[in-house]
Amino acid sequence: MVAPDVWVVKDDGTGIVRAGAIVAVGRDDDGSITARLEGGDGADVTLVAHQRHEGTRTPDDFHRQLIRVVAQLSDAAGAAAVRPACEEPHGWRWVTDPL
């Protein structure tokens, strides 16, 4: 992911990660979405924690959707933030906001 002006916000809003620092994104069996950050320590950041959203699982391809959104935003002129949102009746989606 190469998007220095794109930021990814955690589902609870407590943290923001620069998309360009993300080297891998995964989804576990429970539906949590985790990003691995570049660097020697290889820190993982949980972007969507299943425990906070009991009963509402992320789509099977939700981690790939994030990559797609970040790639599209990397061509945009301004800085943007991407955040996961779970809204009934549509379920999970990635929402983009200008910075």
C-alpha cells in the first residue's frame, strides 16, 4: 500500500494508521481485521475488533475491500481517512472522509 496521504482509522476511533505503513491486511475467522505495519517489530493493529460488534461479522473480503479503497484514494488529490462502519441494514463498509 503506497498512499502517504491516506489514513486508516480503527473502528472505535482510538487510533489512526498511515496507509503507506501497512504491509499486510488480514481477516481472521471471527471477522476481525488486522493490519501489519512495516518496520523491524512488525506490529499488528486491529482495525475492526469482532468482540466490540457481536453478531455483526465483516464480509469475507472486507480486508480486500480496504486495499481497493486505499488504492483508489492514493490517486486522489487530497488527504483522506478511511474508517470501517457498520450501519444497518447494509452491514459493514469502508467510509472515506476528507482530512
